[in-house]
Amino acid sequence: MPLLFFESQGELFMADGRLKEAHFCISEASTLFPNSHSVLLQRGRLAELRGHMEEAKNLYEEALAIHPTGERILVHLVRFSNCGAGTAEGTGPDLSEQARTRSCCKSAPEMGELWQPSC
């Protein structure tokens, strides 16, 4: 029950642009459930909103390691990578990211439109 409360509040605060409040809720959820893939996903989203791209990518990958078939995680990681934020120069996805995208398309073809670059 506490996880759902903190996650939902964190989502609402992020959607409203209230990152300080979102950070508090997500931190509380992370303290209670440090290995939750959904908490790691939210931490990644918050890091991305704050401009901490490398941290966001690492959190998305950690969440994916816990829940490899998590569609929401895959969507965020692939969109993040396709926008170029996952590379040192920010010029676009590197070859390993392109391979991950192809793998996502094969494992979840029904979500093909989500694997396309959105930037």
C-alpha cells in the first residue's frame, strides 16, 4: 500500500512539474522498496527531467535488469536512447542502442510505433 501511494504521488508531482515534491515521494518509495523496477523507472524519469541523463540511463537499465519484459521500462529506455541522450555527444543512438531497439521490436512487435524516434 505505501508503495502505491508514493508512486502515484510521485507521478502526479512529476506531471505537474513539481520535481522537489516528486523527489521526496520517489525517495520514500525507494527506501521502502529499493529493488522495485517501478521505483527505479520513476527514479530514472525524475533524473531525466532534472537533466541527469547518464543517471537516468543507468536507472532505466537497472530496472530493465530486474524486469526484462517491462514494456514501460523498454519504452522509456528506447525513446531516451533514440533521442540521443544516451550517447556521450548526444548525436543519436550508438550501435548497441540500435541493437536493443531491434531486439525490442522483435520481442514486442505490437508496440512497434513506440520504438521509433520521437524527437
